[in-house]
Amino acid sequence: MDGTTPEAIATQWDTTSPGFVVWTNSSLTNGFSSFAVSQGRAFTQISKGNPILEYCVAVDAATGSNLWAVPIDIAPWNPSSTGNGGDGRAPCNKGDGPRSTPSVLGDRVYALSGKNLHLVCCDASNGSLIWSNNLAAEFGATTIDWENGSSPRVDGNLIFVNLNTSTTGQTLSAFKTSDGSLAWQSTYAGATHSTPSVATIEGVRQVIFATVDGLVSMDCNSGDVLWSYPYPYGPVTVAMGAAPVVYSNIVYTCCGYSAGGAAVRLSRNDFGWSVKELWAISSLAYRSTWMAPVCYQGYLYGQIGDKSWTNSPLKCIELATGDIKWSVPNFGMGGTILVNTHLLVVTEDGQVVLAAPNPTAYTELARYRAFTFTASAPGKCWNSASYSDGRIYLRSTRGGLSLNVAGAPAPSSPLKLFPPQLLSTTEIRLTIGTGDGTPITSERLPGIGVYGANSVFLPRSQWPQLTNPLSLTPEGLAVLTNSLSGQNTQWFYSTKEQ
């Protein structure tokens, strides 16, 4: 959920090809929820019916056909509403439906509703309810104005949620994926619409909440507070939907309306964490209401600067300094993700744009109008695209679709076997990365083998393969633990990819 994927994408699109538009689905209306794609299914959230209910739904990723729809809560949004939604356009953004996107892990789908913060777990194959936790009833959790916009952030066996309850002194929480029960609670902090970010910084796995007053980072497993950063522009009063962006040991945060953007650098020693503010600018040019930008090679790319709404620009900002490198208007309040080494941007008026992440100049590669909105059939895209197996998956307030933009697989970076780490007198750990530091993907892992021999002069083809399984770390490293029992003091290892 960091807005990036290493998959390949075509840089030239034949938009007139019969197979370019794979499918459309006009039933996926009402909502700013994006798609979560896994194992041949695409999951999202909508509102529909009379009375209006919020649903977690699944469609066939190959055909777009509806597979199942499970009601998870009453819906606070009225799709026919014409009241003031903040921008005066119809359909009004208080009536557009769910803002939260499901999370998928293995054969389970996790969703968080907009009204009563129902945290639910469904079987990915048929939608059957595995467990449900009514956070409002159980913990006094409350939503804020415009209802919940945060998605359930899943990492390992935990789901991170801000309960936003005033009845306890602890709101930042983690729930178990196994049964939805509470794992830990820690620290009171008011909620925004932002989804928590999870990252490993200075070797520590942590979850970062963008709260009303500032960033709060906590140890994923224990809930202990690691560090915090109060916003220099004061508490957030309206619309903070962008998740914190983590790049190496720098964290970027942004907010819309009267706030702006800021970046901090983190460091850690025996005495704890240090937070150094690199820059903080309260200006229209640095505000982003809904979508977080992506970071590539030290530069932020995203729709930043929200005053003109539909004319909001796509920008490139140097992360370490805050310097704006370029700005291109008329992208609106859509979303930007990074596909391999390319920017995939959705404009508010329904266009999909592919651009190069070039800090010296805006470089557009391809463009296609996915949705057409008119006065008689109004709509907008306040959704990010999803990308899986060569296809773009996109929603608007008027439906969903999939586009075929499969590219040739990018050449993989050569593997690098790091020096072995002695764990004990009987065990050794072997770690494999890549020569250029790019993460090893789960798709690549099965083709990697590790081999060992007690003589470097033995022909490499005769080195036996180690049978212990490789596992993937969150940083994209492959690790294997091997026994030293029965081995002499001299042992040699190598790695090879099929």
C-alpha cells in the first residue's frame, strides 16, 4: 500500500485496439474507493440499495463480472444528494459513497466501513463473513466530518486503525487479522482521513499515523511510541487524506486547505529517536487534500496544490529541500502511483496518463480518456488506479474498468549474496539482495536457489542446493537459515536464479 509496484508497463498504448479496454462495469458506482487486486479478483467498496447500505464487493479481474457483494454497514452517503459537498458540484462529495479501500492478504479481505467503523474480514473466494468487529459499539470509535476515509492497514498479522474515541486515553490501535480482537492500544490522538503507513526505518518496523496534531510512529508489534512530529502549521481541521510517504529515513506529510507540506529526517541511537525537520511550507503550492504522492529517486510526484480543484497540477518536488522542479496544470484531485519506473496518473475528469519520473521536465508518454462525465451524467475520479499483471484497474463515481497495458518484463537486477551471518554455533543465516538494491519480489523468489559446498574447487554444477526454504523480508531481501551441524570449518555458498 505504498503506491508502488515493480511490474512492467507498456510505454506506448494502442488505445484503439479492441483488447485495450478489457472490461467495464457500470454497477461499481458511488465511491472514492480504489481496487485491491489479488488472485484473479478485484475488491472495492460501494454504496447502493434502499435503504442505502455500504458493500464490500468482488469482481472477476479478467472479465469484470460481479462475483459477490457483502453489506458491511449502513451507508451515511446519499448518492442523490445535492447538498453542499465542499465544491458545489454534483454528485456532491458527501453523497459519493465509501472512501475506504479493502486490504487483501492471502485468502482474506479486510474492510473498514464509513459510518460505524465496522472492521470486517471476508473470505476472498465467496465473500462469506469470517469475523466482524463493530469498533463504534465495542470501543466508542467515532468518525469525523465527511465520515471515515481511512483504509485498514494490514501488515503481517495486524490491522492498524485510529479509533478516534474521546472516552479512553488510547486511540491508536492494532487488531489481529486472525479474529479481529484487539492486539494493542496506545496514545490518544485524533483521527484524520489518512491511512496509516508501515515502513522499516533504521531497521525498525513501524506504523506511522497522520493524526490531527502530527505524525505519531509506533512499534508495530508492541504499540510503543517511537517518535512524533507536531505539524508546524498547527492542528488539522479539514480534510487530510494523504498517507505519510516514507523514503529511506525521510518521512513526508501533507494536508489540504489551510495547511501545507513538510519533510523530516529520522535517526536512531542508544538514547532513542531524533526527528530533524528538513522543511515545512504552509502554502497553497504544497497542499494535497486526498492523495499521497509517490517518491522516486528522491523526488515526490503527485497532484499537489488543491485550490483550483479540477485544475490542480501534477508536480515534482525535491524531497530533501521542498524545491518545486516543475508543475503541470489540469490534473485535478485524482491519484498518482509508481508502476516500475513510470508514473501512472488519474485525472479528476477521468483520464489516465503515463509519464516519466523526470525531475528536469514533465515527460508524458501516453494518455487515454477512461471516463466521460457530462452535465446530465456527472461524475469524477477521486480514486487512485491499481495495477496488476499488465492491467490498470480504475474506478470513478460512475463505474469501473480495466485496461490492458502489459509491457515486456523488465530485466532483473543480478542477485547479490551477502556475507553469511553466524546466528549460533549450529546455525548460519544467508541473505540475498540485488546488485542495485531493488527489492526481490514474491514472484521472483521461487526461482532463486542457494547452493553450498565444502570445497571451492568442486565444479559449481555439483554444489548441492540447500533445502531450507527462502523467505522474503519486508525490505525485499531473501533470507535462509542453514544448519552447521556436521560441516567442517570451511564452507562455501553461492546463489543462482532459474
